[in-house]
Amino acid sequence: MAKRGRKGQAVVVTTEHRGVFFGYATESGVTMTLKEARMCLYWSADVKGVLGLAVTGPNKSCRVGPAVTSLLLEKVTSVAETTPKAEEAWLKGFWS
């Protein structure tokens, strides 16, 4: 994983327990820590799924929780690097 920015690489991570998270990672693996982590609890069809969250990010129809300083994730099933556009959208923290 390429490290982008001083916080790490902006990523969308999924877990075995169906969690979908955004945050900044410096490494990836089955267990990993995200800085400034947020969870997406709902996304609408127009986002086009989990990979859409990594490409375009959440929109006003989504439910994204507040950021925590650090989050330890276990049973990670995927890690997708985000685009700058998606990162910007995640940082808005939509909850509708």
C-alpha cells in the first residue's frame, strides 16, 4: 500500500462482520488500525456499492458516523485505496 499524506493512505476497509470503514492506514492485513476512522452504516444504490464508496465516496443519502481517533479492525476482508474525490466526500461525514 502506498502511503499518501502524513496520516497514511486513505482507504475503505471491509470486515468479515460486514463493516465498511474509511480511514487512514499505514499498513494492511487481516488486523489493521485506521486513524480518523468512520463507519458507513448505509449507502444508497446510486453510490454503486462498496467500491463506489472508494471511488466517489458517500453522498447525502448515506449514513456515515463520526470519526474516532483510532480504530483497530480485525478480520479484514478487503482494503481499497480511495480517490481524492472519495476522501473529500468521506470527510464531510454525511448522516441523513
